[in-house]
Amino acid sequence: MKQLHTNKSLLVYVLIFWIVGCSKENDKSKIEEAGVEKETGLPHQITIDYNDDQTVAYTIAYNGAKQILTLEMYRDSGGDRYHTFSEFQYDANGNLMAVFFEDVPNGTGYEMFFTYTGADTLSDVAVFYGGSQQDTEFLHDVPNHRYRLNYDMGLSITLGFDSDMNIGEVGVGETQLELVTSNSEKGLFHEADISTTMLLWYANTYYLNPSELYFLNKKNIISYGYGEYGFTYENEVRNENGQLVGFSVVSDSEGVPPVDYSIDYD
């Protein structure tokens, strides 16, 4: 039986937004002090070459619990440059409570706030653009391990988890993308603590290209596909600890260049 949660507590979330917003500068200084040791198997630098005049560079920082604290992206697409910065805040139990996403050059962005029942059961999601709460509804299909976030503008994002609570499928409207994974090798985020709430944020933010950051997957991805389009992970290079340091995502469509990845753990 599905549980339906609709965002109604606008005043509460506005107060949270104001309080957290006022403390962001202090939180950033705390983040800088909360780094982890380098040799943890956590990817800190990810460079992507789409081989079509587009390159992307990500820098990721973690806390002592191996949770993502900040995610910074620089993209060069045919000379057009983009820079985004995401900050993640957790409570004392390690639950992801808020995400602040900023388009740095333009000073715009959005915020997501999460509510839990019990120890760690996600029960509600609030989304703000420009300080205004969006009309959304959050559905949690507990038996089938699925989240769904509907926007009144018509956008609908569905997230399905496998038995190990990694992303197994992503749905945008009627389009369903499915992954094939394996435990035979380590995935890119094998050592990281990636919660299902973090994965919901990721699907909400990267719904146009959810493969860009390996679906934040802890498992080794073999392939993914949607409709008649398929992609396989090839040319894997691993270090002495079995961690991915390079791979390519290859389309089965003729004329589509491979996407090449290189990863640093230092």
C-alpha cells in the first residue's frame, strides 16, 4: 500500500530555510574542518570527457562518516562554462536533512528539505526555488522500494531501488531507465555512505542525465538502457585496491562517441 505525503507545512519550511540560510557561512567553515583522510577509497576528483566538445570536472568532499558534504562541478560545453555547488547537511543520526544547490555565476539555485518518521524513514520532501516552495507530492511505495516525486508543473520523477538499496531504475514521466549491476567488482561509490534520500536528491537534480555521476552507485555497473537505447561500461581500469580509476560509457547507437572517465582518490 502506498503512503502519500503532500507538502503543506510552508511556514515550518520557510523558518527552516531562513535559519539554515543564515548559518551557511558558518557551516562552510565547519565543512572545511570535517574532511576525511585521503586513502579511504572515496572518489574526490572525477573528470569526464564526452568527446563532443564537452568536458566536466567534479570535486567531492566527505565527512568522517563517508557521506558527501559538498559537490562542485565545472562544465565546459563548446566554450559555454557552467559552475555549480551543492552543499549537504545531516542531523546527529546521519540523516540527510537539507541540500543547497547553487548556480554560482548566476547566484540562483534551489533547496530541498527532508522530513523523517522514526529513526530514518523518509516521509516528506519540500522543494524551494528562489525561496518559494514548489507544489509537490512525495510518494513512498514501501514494499516495492520506490520513491516518486510529482511536481504540479507535470514533471514526475520515480526512483526504484535494488535489493541493496542502490538505484535500480529511474523514471522521468513515462521514460524508464534500468540498470544492470554486479557485486563482482567495486562500484565507483563502493566505500561511500550514500542514503536513499541522497539518491532521491540525485535523481531529482540529474534526471536529464542520471548516469553522469555513475548513479552514485556502490555496485559495479554493467549497463543501463531506456527504450531502444543501451549503454555499456567498458575499458575499466582499477588500482591495486580494486577501485575504478578509469572507464568508458559506450552507446550501442552508431555515431555516438564514448564518454571517458578518470577518477582520483587523493
